[in-house]
Amino acid sequence: MFELDTGTQMLILFGLLLVIRVPVAFSLGLSSLFAMWQMGFGLDLVGDLLSSGITKFSLLAIPFFILAGILMGTAGMADRMIRFFRVLMGSLPGGMGLVGVVVSLFWGAVSGSGPASVAAIGPMIIRGMEEDGYPRAFAAAMVCTGAALSIVIPPSIGLVIYGVIAEVSIGDLFIAAILPGALMGALMLIALPLVSRQRTVAKLSNLAQLAPMPYGDRPYATRLWLSFRDAVWGLLTPVVILGGIYAGIFTPTEAAVVAVVYALFIGFFVYRSLSFGTLFDALNDAAASSAVVMLVVTFASLFGWVVTVDDVVGRYSEGLLALSSSPWTIMLVMAVILLIAGMFMDAVTIMFISLPIFLPVVRELGWDPVWFGVFLMINLAIGLFTPPVGINLFVAANIAKLSLERIAVAALPFLVTSVIGLAIVALWPDLTSYLLIWMQ
């Protein structure tokens, strides 16, 4: 009689729990406990495994980066940043569409979280693009896609988690992701002219004339200076965070704390837009967001332990290697698995489930784990705006007051350009190493 091994039973149970809408963290925990019971392990072991899985110094970067992003949004950095880029580039073809792409990339270097980025910059960009003549659904789709790059562009929470799991330098991952992240943003610009037939107000070249420019009718140089003066502290944020890491002044985890202190300083003493009331609300929001992520990380570590003990890693990685002798075929299979998984699960869960199986294959094939980390993040970023469970789509639908289906359809051009970017990174691995080599 055919019998399933314990690890496979656990994976099936996990999938069934997700189907009946049990929260991801509890699905991981319950399926792991079932497998441990099947293998005869006592529950007294669970506490130690949960504790060892979560008590890692590098993971402290997650709640602090989340808090820093929320504080910067609350302090008004996003609004000032959008005004600056609108003055700088608003008269170029594409208007607020171009501004939205650039701000999404820039805010990715502040937030590190896709859904948080949608919430922070989405309302202003969607409103500005709609004023410039873009359909509301297309504007929301653009925000979904641009904000998804937050897990690719450093400092990325996803890269922090990957670095912990794969035991790879988080600083190297941050550096390696800069050029691919910029490439993904540049490819988004290709989709802007595709909406021209949907415009109801004006042609792309005239969009900048539709909505009033910030700072009135003053000369361009004056408006640019005023907007830069207001936004300079926000524009310096990536310099402070990433510059400190690359200069060796502090580690990525310490950089997260520095980002929080920097946001507090700007909010209280420069912009004076923070109060103890808004600080409490920001702490509350950050605690709630961090708890969701860390709860998944906690139970995922237990899940990963069972996967290792039952040798699910060995069986499934060997099966993956046996699919083909071509590394390209294996890479394609991995990409398809990640893209499909991204339609139904969040990025953190996918990493904890897939990486124990994928990483042995990566090492066997001699792939650079830093490059694979960036490749993985782009796959997961695409999942953030791919239905049916693309988290960014839900956040944008709530902000834009549109159905998820309308935004998902409008996001199809961005999905195509993102897949093209993924293919370029897959075919051109050296793109992730140029800056690493230059900085050595």
C-alpha cells in the first residue's frame, strides 16, 4: 500500500489549512505539531525550537525597519518626496506616471515592505496620476507594482530573512540588489505609454499641464529649490541607511535602529509633524505589522526543523535535480513554483518553505547564493501584485475604492515588464555582482 512520508503529510495538511482560510502562521504551527506527533517527538521540545528560531540578532532588523517606514510616512516624508519629484520631472512625458515610478523606487529604500509602501505613498500617487489623466485602476496597479519592489530594493525585509536562512551576508545582498531593482523600475516605464488609449483627458505629452504644479507659477528653478529644501531630509534617508552599511559604520540590523532614530529626529525636530499621539499610533501600527511577520517567522522555523529532520530537504531537492540535467530547466521550474506560490502565500512563508529545498540545489549547481537571493526576491515581488492573494492588490483596492479584479487587469502590462526583468536577471547573473566588485 502506498504511504506518504511524514514530511509530505505535513505539507499537504499545511495546504489544506490554507484552503479553509486558517491564518498562515497557525497553519504552519498546526501542521508542524502534527508532524512532530507522528514522528514521536514530545511537545516539550516545541518551546526550545520556537525560541531558537526567533532569537537571531539579524531578525531584529524587521520590526525596526517596519517602524522606521511608518514613522517616515507619518512625518510627511513621502508627501514632500512626491512634491519634489513632481517638480523635477512632472513636465516630462509621462507626468505623474514617471514620478510615481521614481517615488516607488525611492520609497523602497525607506520602507522595505511592499504593503507598507502601498499604504504610505499610494493615496498621493493615485490621486496625482488621476489628476494627470491616468485611469484610477492603472494608477493603483502602478503603485502595487512599484511598491512590490520594496522587497528587492535595499533595505529589504525579505533580503534580511533570506540572509538569515541562507547564512549569506545581508550587506552583500543589499549591494547586489541595487542594480536589479533599478532595472525593474526602469522597465516599468515601458508600460506607461500602453495606457494611452485608455486616457480620457489628454495625451501623455500634455499630462503635466492638467494638474497644478506645487509652489504655484513660480520659475522652475525656484520651485525646484523649494521642493528640494522641503524633501532633502527624506532624500537623505537611503544615504544614511545604506551609506552607513556600505561604509562599515554599522550592520544592517543596527542600520534599522539608526533609521528609527533618524525618523524620530526629523519628525520631532525638523518637520515637527510628529506628536506623542502620532508616535503612539505609529508604534501601535508597527507592533501589529511586526507581530504578523514575526509570528510567521517563529512557526516557520518549527516547520523548517521538521522538514530537515524528516529529510524532506534531501528527497525533494534530489527530485528537483533529477528533473533535468540542464540548470536552465531547473531554474525555470524554481521560478514557476515561486510565482505560483506567490499568488497564494506571503513572501516570508514561501522563503521558509522553499529555501530548505532550493538552497541545496543552488549549492549543488554552483550558483552564487547572493545572486539567487536577488532572483528569489524578484519572483516574490511579482507575487505581491498577482491575484488571487497578491497582498499589494488588496491594500491598493482598499485605498482606490476599486475592485481587486479591475486593478489586477490594469496591472497586466506591469506583470509583463516584471517577468522580462526577472528573465534578464536570470540570464545576466553578473548584474548582481558589479557593485560588489567595484566596492571591494
